Amino acid sequence: MRTAKITIIFFLFLAGGLGLHGQIQATGNEAARPGMKTAAMNAQGTVVEISGALIRIERRIKESSEIMEFECGAPPAGLTVGDTVKIVYTEEKGKLLAVRIVRVAKESRRTEKQ
């Protein structure tokens, strides 16, 4: 009698778990999960072009470089071509949207002799 109860309880948990599995499948679509936040990423580089609400930077990684293009809500104020900037951005529908743009002070690369 005891093994029959344990067997029935086991099958109830098993059936409940299988039914729940179909409801929690990951879709990979962020629009289907509105409660989730999008990840903010960082990029640092030199401003190559500023036009309207668009900014392009050249980012150097080791021996290679790449051009990244970001959309801003408004034209970035106080930036000129050649400035080094750090951009916090998100990606939506294949476009890179700048959340925050900060000018980075150029560091002096002089080494002092002791």
C-alpha cells in the first residue's frame, strides 16, 4: 500500500513537471519577455564622424581596427572628430543605440626616468 502511494505521488510530480516544461520554453525573443532588461555594453574609440544623431568611432583591438556606428537620440554636444570617447550602448533590432557618451581624457605616455 505504501509503495502504491509513493508511485502515485511520483507520477503526479512527473506529469506536473512535463506540463510545466512546455510553458517555460525559452523563445530567444526579448519582446516576448518584457520584464527582462537588455544588456548595456561598452565601446571605447576615436570619433571618426558625427552627423546628426549618428556617431561613428574607430575602435582598435590589438592589431586590427573596426568602425562602429551608433544612433543617438540627439546630436552629441561638445564632441569633435578625433576625440577619444567611451560609449555605453544597447542593441535593438540590429542597431546600436548609444545610451551614454563620455569623452575620455588622453593619458600622457611619457615615462619618467628615476
